[in-house]
Amino acid sequence: MSVLKLLEENLSNFSRNERRVADFILAHPKSIKELSCEAVSATCNASRSTVLRLCQKLGYQGYSDFKFALLSWKIQKVHYQQLPLKTIWHKKFHMQFPTISMK
């Protein structure tokens, strides 16, 4: 599941300040690549702890894990958008059912 989708689905579970941070991330996901936890908290007028709690509520250990997952999802999404459907199916199939070598 995409990190942004996870954020959207959990909006009702966040405090007012966490919701402000979540809304910022949803509105500006591309800017997260260059922003530290401190920069996000300052931009959202929230504490660093608020940003960390938001990430933890989503199942991440902290902001770095959250940021990595968000960026990884975006890279994977772009990569798959550039591939033909047959290639995507082939990759997904072989990831789920790896070849068993017979000796």
C-alpha cells in the first residue's frame, strides 16, 4: 500500500497537530525528499515529537523510515509506469513464485 494512501486512511486517528502534518505531507509529497523532520515540524508549526508520533502511528520506527518508504514507493511507482504491462506481470509473478532449481 502506498504511504500516501496509508496517511489518508488514518487521518481520523491523528491528533489535531498530527493531522496538520499529515495534510502537509499529502499536499506536498515531493518536498519531503528534501525536508528533515525538524523542517517538517517547523513548516507545520508542530513539534518534532508530533512528526515522530505520526510516523509511529503509521507503523514506522521514525521519520527516516517513513521518508524512505515514501521515496521508495514513488521510485517503484515511476519505474513500473515506464514498463510494459507484460513485463510488470512477469516481474510480479516471479517475485511471488521464484523458480525452484532442480539438481
